[in-house]
Amino acid sequence: MADLRRQVKAVEGEVAGLHARLGISEADYRALFEHAGVGVAHVGLSGEFIDLNSHFCEYLGYAREELLGATFLKVTHPEDADPNLGLFNGQKWGAGGGYRMEKRYVRSNGEIVWADLSVSVLRDADGNPQRFVSIITDISEPKKNEERLKFFLGEMGHRAKNLLSVIQATSRQIARTTKSVPEFLDAFDNRLAGIAAAQNALIRHDYIEVDLAELIESQIAVFVTPGDPRIHVDGPAVLLSPNAARVIGLALHELATNACKYGALSSGNGNIAIEWTVTDEQFAMSWTEQDGPPVTPPTRVGFGRTVMERMVAASLHGAVELRFPADGLVWRLQAPLRSLAS
């Protein structure tokens, strides 16, 4: 402590000399020091704090007395300690005039904050360092924005790869189940329309979450005009993750495609009820067709049925039931509610 007091006295003496040279009073200097809009600290040659202004202390959540005598490592994030020490020692033993870096500080409550650190070295007439003056500016919010942007770009790249994989798999499956180029193009265009509709719903919600009712509307709109009386939709508000929205969207598109070709939407009398419920952390959804042409169960399992049953069940860790009673197709999904958010 005696050594710290000597350093503080030395700083006070230098400051007094500076006051005289600048023609300002010590009170004025202290007011500027204390009320600066940035954190300012005087640091000794061992890295210890020998003076700090109020902004610096408030930024880190400490009282001035708690930091006096402690080194800057006390409030430095462990991962930034070595880089900071390297620059500090390089200036102490070299002839430079200071350094600048972006670093993380750890506040008294454990919160991590980012700051732009600018350090000047005060030397005597012989070039020997006397102390360091550190100025820190809060850059936590710009850093958060930067991290969010990096995350978003990474997610966009990841989702683009996934989407291309879905389209590639779709094209191969359709190629195995169609017999001519026009038939392939017709089926492929329909699949792309469904994928595009789901993607549009995701984009409107920043790839974070999609309302199930909106997803259903976007898929059905590919086939019928909005408000078509043959479509009945009912269920509570449910938000879907991008993965769940894409999988359910593909299933809805397959169901609607089949309904238009062979089922309830292929005649003016048919109708479809799309309903869902949430109970005891379980999600249940159904697509029920009625009053359309008599249903004939398919004789083979194509890509569309694979999507409606296996892909949906596997992706959502649930179970899918697909039945073909004579009066109309019935598709039911049951899955843990938590799977809709992952």
C-alpha cells in the first residue's frame, strides 16, 4: 500500500504540473477527469490501477476503492488477458507511445462487456515509462450486432445448403416416379412452388419462427384462392421453428396436391378440415377430406407419401397416421410440442 500511495502522490504531482502548464485549476481538471464520457484510468508499471474516474468504475460495476491497487487483469476476460499483457509489456520495455485493442471486461456481477481500449504511455525525459493512461469506450452493442450478423450469415449459408439438398432429393425422387419430361416438369414445378411458399413465410419472420396458421394459408394459396369455402382451418396459435415449418409445409403441399388431383379439391363439392390442438405438451394436427370423389388407396409408396409420413414423423420425433377411407383421405400428426421449436 505504501508503494501505491507513493505512485498516487507522484501522479498528483505530475497532474499539478500539468495544471500549471495548461493554466487550469486542479478542480477543473478533476471535473473533466471525473465527468468524461469515457472511462479513464491511470495504470502503474505493474499493471495496477492508481487512479480511475467515475465512468470507468460505473462501467465495470466496482467502487473506486475496490479497483485501486488491483491490476487490470482483475477485470479482464481470461481469453483477452495474454494479448493485453503482450501489448502492455511491449510498450513498457519498448519505445512506443501506446496501443489500442478491442477487449472484453468482466463486470463485478459477472457480465461480459466489450470495450475499445486506447492506451497512452507517459515517459520521462530519458524515455523511461512512468505510467499508462487507459481510455475505454463501450462497444458492447456494436459487438452484439456484429455477432448477430455473423450468426445470421452462417445460418443463411447452412439453410441454403439444406434447401439445395431438399430440392436435389426431390428432383431425384420425382425422376424415379415419372415417365416423361413433361410429367417430371409438372411435378417438379409443384414441389418448388410448395418449397417457395414455405420459404416466403420464413423470410417474413426473419427465419426465426412462423405461425402455423400463416404457413397453412401460404401453402393452400398455391392451389385455391384465399377464403375458399371448401377449406376449414381451426386451431390455437402455434409458432414453428424453420425446420418444423419446412417439414410441415412440404407435407401440406403434398396433401393439397393430391387433393387437387384426386381428392376433395378436384370437385366443387369436396371440403377439407385442417385442425390442430395443443394439450399436455403434445401437438396434434389433422387433415381430413370429405365429400370428394371416392378414395382408392394407392398401390405404391411414392415420394409424396414418404414426405407425408416418414419425413414428418422423423423430423418432429412424432407419429403420422395416413388412412384412405372411401369417403376421404385422413392424415394425422402427433408430436411433442418441443419438437416444433427445434
